[in-house]
Amino acid sequence: MKPNIHPQYKEVKVVCNCGHVFMTRSTMEKDQLTLEVCAACHPFYTGTQKIMDTAGRVDRFRQKYGLKTKEAKPAEVEKTKEAKPAEVEKTVEAKSADVEKTVEAKPAETAKPKEKAKVKAKAAKAKDSK
């Protein structure tokens, strides 16, 4: 190998804009390296996320696509908790009527023998409940 062709590998002081300072080794000619983001302040490593809303762009996006803000979610939860029992019963009845229609709509000829008996029993129950 040729002598004196490799750079000097020396200790360098690393300073981040957040104020974090540490030492490392580098082949840089300078004694200090200045960073904008380090492991102490980067959102990936810290687990924090900062949304920078420049000129209301996040709000415009949420309005455009009908997304609600985090503040609106607790109000929705309260509304669903206070749902009227009559409305709940109506939706349950509507769903059960749809199920009955699909059971009646299934042709008994294409079904297997056990399924035919089940279909007939459900149809009889539906007629009796009306």
C-alpha cells in the first residue's frame, strides 16, 4: 500500500440545532459538524409528530374530503350513546326484514335437503310472526 494517501480519522464534535451535542469520529477536516436534525429531536426516534399547518392546508384538506378533526370525535361518541331506542329498533327490524327476504328469495329446488328444511322453517316463522 502507498503511504500517506488515507485521510486522517479523528474525533469530531457534532452539534444539533436542538442543542444536543455528542462526539464521533470522522474524516472531516473541520473539528465541528452542525446538524439540523439528530436522533434526539427527529420525530421518528422520539415518537412525536408535528403537523405544520402552512396557511390552513390541513384544514382545507379535511374540509375537502369530509374528514373531521380530532375534537369532533368525542361529540360523535356522545351522540351514538344517546341514540333513541325507537331508532335502534327500526334499524334492527329493517335488517331482519332484509334477511327474511333473502331467505324467501332462495329457490328451494337448488338447496340441499337440510337447507330446504331450514328455509321452510324460517319461512314458516316469518309468516307466523306477521
